[in-house]
Amino acid sequence: MAAKVDSETIHAELRAEILHGSHAPGTAFKEVALADRFGVSRTPVREALGRLQQEGLLERGVRGLQVRNIDPEQLMQVYDLRILLEGQAALEAAATRTEMDLIRLEGLVDRDRALPDPDDQTRLRTNIEFHSALWTAAHNPILKDLLDRLSTHQIHAPSSTLSVGARWADSLDEHAEMVRLIRNRDGAEAQEAMRRHMGEARRIRLSLFGQIGLPNG
């Protein structure tokens, strides 16, 4: 018997698609089409879309609910906050990480290094997975919740900074170095490495805004 599809299932699947960049900003989410897709009535779809709107992943547009469009000023504010909070997560992870945390982080770095020229969506998805694993390694649920919420705002960017020049390879080297520092319980150095890592992502994003003529704030 097929598993029952409820609003929780629909929400989880659509949220993952949005976070992984499967839907461009401005893409309309129609209740009828989604109800047909999931084989359910419109009620669980409406509930799932309402949650996505509350989480800031959807906004009300002329065609109904749609994937949020990018706000350059807000996105740069998210980078500023992530520089601070991600640095704190790296600091705390160095003190509280378990061996299982390290195995997970090292495994993600190895997996990403083995990817053969991944596309933009894959780079975005795997990067989110690595950072989320590092937040988990901090064993601070409040900090992880804040970072999870912040990360949802960055999926509205037109492309990942990881696809600019050699940034993908450089980023993986930086991930590996942060894991090494966390393994060695060198919290201050891990914190600084993470701040540099996120600061470089912010710098690249700012340059991309300049190239397409968006206000930098």
C-alpha cells in the first residue's frame, strides 16, 4: 500500500526543492496543479503552502503564491549575520564535536571532492549539507535553528557563488581546513577560518550584484 501523502510530506518535498534551487524566483505554486501532482485534495496543499509562506520561502504575488524574489539588501544582511553566527558555530563545534560529527563532516568533504564538475544546483545543495552538518556538530539547537532560518533567505539568489571561477575548489579546501581545525579542537582558528570563508562568499555575491546592475545596498 502506498504511503499516505499529507501536508507534512508535501511541505518537506517542496521546501527541499526550493532550498536546492529547483524553482526560480517568481515561480508560481498553484494549488490545483500541486494537488494533481501529489494526488491529494487542495486542503493539504494549502496547508503546506501556508507554512512555506510563513518560513519566507514563498510570497504573495500577482499570480498567487510564488517563490520569493531576491532582495539584494536583505541578502547582504544575511551574509553579515552568517559571518558572525557561522563563526560561532565553528568555535562551538571545536569544543563539542563527537567522533561521529567528524566522520560526517569528513565524509561530506570527500564526497564533494569526488563530484565530477557538478552543476550549480548540486553545488548549492551539497554546500548546504556540509554547513548544516557543521552547525549540528556545535550541539547548540538555538544556534542551528537561527542558521537554518538564515539559509532559507539565500536560496533566492540567481546563482551560487560556488560557480564563480575556481570558487568551488577553493571552498572545498576551506571546508577541509575547517574540519581539520575542529578535529584538533582549535576553536579560535576554526572560527576565523569560517569567517574568512563566509566573507569571501559575501565579496563574490557583492561583485555579482554589480555585474547585473542590482543595488548593492
